[in-house]
Amino acid sequence: MENGRITKIARPLKLIIFLIAKKTGRLFSGIFSLLRRIKPQEDAPIDINEQLVLQLNKKSWPSWHQLRQIGQILRRTEKIKMVIALLILVSSLAIFSWRAYARHSTLLPAQGGSYTEGLIGVPRLINPILVSTDADRDLVKLVYSGLLKYDQQGNIIPDLAKAYKINAEQTTYTFELQNNLRWHDDQPITVDDVIFTVASIKNPDFGSPFRNSFNGVTVKKINDTTVQFILTKPFAPFLSALTVGLIPEHLWYSIPAFGASLAELNTKPIGSGPYRFKSLSRDASGNIKTYTLEAYDHYHFGAPYIKELNFKFFADFSAGVTALENKNVEGLSFLPKEYKNQVRGGQTQFHNLQLPQYTAVFYNPKNNKLLEDDKLRSALALAVNKNRVLTEVLNNDGQIIDTPILPGLTGYDAAIKGPQYDPDQAKKILSDLGWTIAEGQTFRQKKNGNDLVDLAIKLTTVDQTETVKAVAIIKENWEAIGVRTDLEIVSKDKIRQNVIEPRQYEALLYGQVINTSSGPYPFWHSSQTQNPGLNLSIFSNKDIDKYLDQIRIAKAEDQKIEPLKNFQTKLIELNFAIFLYNPTYIYPTSAKLKGLDQLRFINLPADRFDNINSWYIKTKRVLAK
């Protein structure tokens, strides 16, 4: 880009220089001629002998003695012209020199600069085995390292590990650590730290949310740099479990497990990641208000280019967006779509990331027996206008989906389609099922003995602009085919405790972030329908369970494809849910931030920092070899 700008300037300038040089060349020629002859005063007598000598003298460049007398023989206008000509000459030489330098040099990232980002929520446990909020996860990602990590394409790659092997039965995982690994306090990282971290996760007194991932796992020390994990049976998602950050045994071993959440190390951590803790400030209530990290120069993948990261915390997105508009922060962890038009200007760049997340309508027939009928569920699916939802809710920042297997994931097949928008067919299905609209009525009813049963559903969602807009459209769609739809909007701080965990809903519109390595098992197997399981559609089907079990124990990716397709086909056939869309994750940052070009796919929002050591602000030029 810099070469292009120089070319645009240099070409017209070369023409100007040529024209001026043509004129000034004549001036210099005259000056040199004058200097050679040192013209006498007009009223002085003519010396014929001197003229003859001058005529015989060959033309040559003026001597230094003659140049020193140039000021005495030039008029004022001639002096000005000469100065201008000299300036043009020097400027053109400088431009051409820069062009040559730029052409034969490379622009590279350089150390330096700082970046300030706004996060939503307050960090409480900056500890990889205790994290509970998105703010915790963001900071943990920067401060800690695991044996493995995700790259910018969502693939699992070594982090603290140099290499690893998996036996044919997929029950033994052997890891070799990199050489010369150090904690931020300059203590060495050893296999003992790996064993201690896993033991802490498995200890119920710690209360780690990752405990289930290590149930039945034995950790064995082979030597100081080699560790082995032994599983009782194959578990395909196990590699993703090993992306959890390690904690230093020499600092945590003396802290009782039951009081671990109260330790100061949770707010002033010592890790091994690209950045280390520098400082924090608190508000009057004791909550963390600002948090500063500095580059760790001995990071095992090389010191980060950006020297300092500053974080400011906000109660909600509205406050965060206001801070971004007012330049109190340079970026924001996430920008809801309804605020995108509010943030303008060349100082902000938007990164549209793909997150393994989908929004769907889930059913709980235990709370509404009408939803046990798969044909009725088919009618509900046919009535939903997904294109309208995508346009009016997401402003087309996303993609319509028909299954929980998203584009780009193993098992995705564009040919597998769910019910397409067809309200007339939906009405016919309901009429065939005996649901009719009486004269003068709006909604359908059905006789059950001597009673009339209303076709009514309560649709619940969280109080967010996006989801509230979506349920409003679905309510309109369902009522257009004669299904009375009552909306229940639940606040963000109550949706999980009051609705999701106890499964207190009939139909629920909600977004789920899936773990790509664990597959669909936790979200669709019948064993996961109760809390803490993640299956929000309360159904049981032996065929679906069989396919999910096959996917879970598959030893290779290609062995998962067939059961994944069978799973999707059966799920659509039974209409266990209405899959709506996969939203785009909008990540706004300062335009000065470079090195994010390859950032496309993230498993969790915090994964945007996985390769932050390659981000940069400052640059330098280096001559090509």
C-alpha cells in the first residue's frame, strides 16, 4: 500500500521536475558560463588579449573558487530560481531514494503500543479451572496456557505440549512438554503441574465446572517432561478438555481446595500465557473496574508485539457501546447487531467471526402435552418464516440453518433440509389433525369428549433485543395458522436459574454455543434432558441415541460422517426443534490493530485471543535479503 501511495505522488512529481529542470538547466548553464568568464563591469575597458585567452580556454565545470563567487554575479530573481531548483533536486532524490528503499524492503510487525478493550460483566475468578463468566474466560485466555489450544481456524494444536500420541484404542494419550517452559514468576513448568491441575479439577471441593471431562481419567508421570492420560473407554472430545489452562503447583498446593475461590491468585494470577498481570483498580463496591496486562517476554511462542492490554468492565452492552463511541475504549468483546449502525467511523474495524452457535425453538412436551404430536410440531415448523427472521432480526448477519450441524463442521451436508416455509401446508396439517377455527374465532380448537381444547403454546425467551424480535415474528407466524401464542420474556439474570435448569417452559427460543470436539451428544442424547445436561428438547428416541453413541466413540473423523447424517435426518423427521439461524459474532476493534486477518472461526468468544501474540500495532521496515 505504501509503494502505491509513493507511485501516485512520484509520477506527477517527475513530470513537474522534468519541466522545471528543463528551465533551470538553462539557468545553470548560463551561470556556469558566467562563472567561467567572471564577466567584467560594463564600464570597464575591454581587454582584447583576455578575450582571446578566454576563447582559447576549453569549457569545463566551474572551480570551487568560482562557485564561491556565485552570489556576486546572480541577480535576486536568479538566486530564488536556483534555490527552488536545488530544493526540487533534493526532494526528488529523497523520493526516489525512498521508493528504492520501499521496493527492496519489507514492512514487519514491531514491538510496542497498547490496546484498550471493553468487556461486559465483572471478572471474579481469573482461574482456568474455576472460570464462571465471559470476562473471566477472556482474561484466563490471555494469562494461562494449556497442553493444547485452538488455532484461528478452530483446529486443536499443541500449546505447552511439543507433541502427543494417541493409542489405537483411543484410551491412552501421551504428551511431551516443550523445553524451557516458565511460569510468569520464572519458575519452571513441569509434568507435576499437569498432574496437580487435573487432580484439582477432579477434587469436588474445588467445584470446577470441568470435573466431568476428567471423570475416570488417570494421570501418570512418565518422566519430567512426559505425561500420560489413561481413559477407561474412548472419549472423542477428550482433546478439547486438554485446552484448559494449567495452574502452578508451587503456588496453589498450600491453598485449601474448599477455599480456593477466595484466594488472591484468582485476581492477581500467575500463569504461562502471552500476557501477565500488571495492575487492577476497583470501584467503591470492590468490583474490578480496570485490569492491565503486560506482554510476557519469555512466552513460549515468542513475546507478543503489543506491550500492554487494558480492560474496562461494563454492566451491559449499552454502556459498553457508549464507551466505544466516546473513545473511552478502542474495542468491545462483542457488538450486538442492534448497535452496529450506532458505531461508525474509520477508527473502528468489524471482524465477522463464525461461532459454533445456533438459535432454535426447543420443546418440552412434559409442560404441554400437545407438543407430543410430531405432526403438530411439523406444522409449527412449516409456519415459521426463517428468511424474515434473518432479515428483520439479524440484518442478514448470519445464515439460516436446518440442523444443529453447522457449515464447516464434520457431518454437515447442505442437501439435508428441514421443513421449508409453507403456511398453507401447515394449516392443512392442523385441519387434518382435527384442529379447526370456529366461525368468528381466531384460533383453533379441538373436541376432547365434551370439552373444547385450545391450540395454545407459551413461547419463552431471554430479554435480549435479538431474541425478543425473533419470538414476536414467530408468534405472528403461528397465530396466522390459528395457534394462540403467549410470549414469556425472562430477564438475563433469571433465565438460567428459573427456566433452563428446571426446564420450566413449553417452547423455548434460545441460543446454544456448542463444543465442536464433543459433537452433538451433550445437546441431544436423552440422558442429557435434565440439568446439568444441555438437551433442551425433552424427547427420547432410541435411534437418535444410537447414532449419538456411535459418533461419540468414533476413532476417526470419517467414521462420524454416516451416523451424523443419520442423526440429522431423524431429528428433522421427528421435528424435535425448529432450527433458525447461525448468527455472526461481531468483534469490533481499533483500526490500528493488525494481524487479525486469519481470524475467522472461534469455539468460544474468548478464543478470539488464541493467537494474540501475532497481533501488532507498530511496524518497522527491514531490507530484503
